[in-house]
Amino acid sequence: MDWSVVDFQALWLSTKVAVVATLVSLPFGMGLATLLTFKSFRGKTALELLLMLPLTLPPVVIGYILLILLGQHGWLGSLLRTWGIQILFTWKAAVLASAVVGFPLLVRALRLQLENLDPRLFQAARTLGASRTDVFFSLILPLSGRGLLSGSSLLFARSLGEFGATIIVAGNIPGVTQTLPLAIYDYAGSPGGGKTAWALCAVAVVVSLAVLGLQAWLAKKISPAK
């Protein structure tokens, strides 16, 4: 088995994409989960369905939708182009694809945690004069630790394995946008690349197990909400 610089670049890029996608998604996921858990408003059900849509759509479909939106004639692509921002066929496109595909997992984990919190805590805080901002930062956010950890781990792991949407919007450019799943795809389809493909699969398994193990260890350190 011959390891190349491109293989290590693919591993590094996958890790970077997963980390950035997770960090970028966290504030949006926390805000949306809080809104959906504690607020009732018109269109809430439609928003929930739209949020869960990436879990049921094929990733290639999500990638194609992003490609249209970010393309030369897409409204979002045109807007970004006026600011001199290029997303398609860069590693940033891989981040976007991973974030969109994994975002529902983050929000779902956070909502499960928030729904188990005692609403009387927030009512008491409001009665004592705390603003909604104070309640969020002093109560909701600290008590959401387990949900944040679980959701972040799921989104990170999902980002590491993202393939379909990524190859549509970022391409498969070795050393530039080729992530670990795309590298495995290349080796699996090339003569004599089977051993390297297996080795990269083993690396992906080890990294995923490490992430899950770390998540389980950290979860034990965080006391469950009462």
C-alpha cells in the first residue's frame, strides 16, 4: 500500500471540514432548537418539516439544490459574487454541504435535551426579573450541555462521511476539495487501488470510533439535567 501526500491531505481536509461545519452550525442549531422548543408560532410545523427534509432527501439532491442556489445564475451565488466570495468547488462548499446534511441531527439532539428541562425554572427566572437573554445564557445554554455534545458529535461524524452533496458542490479535486470519502471512492474505482481504499476505510472507522468514544467520555463528565 502506497500512501501519498494527497491521502493525508484528504484526511486533514475531512477533519477540517467536519470541525468548521460543526462550529458554524452550533449557534444556529442552538437558536433554532430553543425557538422550536419554547415558542409556538404560525408555520412552526412547516419549519419543522423543512428542517428534517435533509434526513430523507438523497444527499445528491441536496447537493444539486445548493449547486443551483450558488451557481452563476442562482440568487445566492449572484449575491455572494457581488461581495467577491466564491463558494462552489472550494473546501468551503464541502463545509456548507456537510452543515446542511448534518444540521437536522444537531437540532434534533438539542431539542431532546431542551424538552427534558423543567419549564418552571425559566418561569421562576422570568418572575424574578430575568430577561429572555439572561434566561438563555444563564439557564438554557448551561443546561443544554449534553444535547450540545451529542448533537455536535453526530454532526461531526456525519460531516466526516459526507459524500453525495460534497461531490456535487465541491467536486473531487485531489489536494483541494477531495475529502476522505471521495478519496476512497477514487481508489475503489481504480485498478490496484483496493488496498489503499481499505486502509482509508480503516482510518475512517478509527476516527469515527475515537469521536464516539470521546463523546461518551465527556457525556459522563456532564451531570444530567434535573
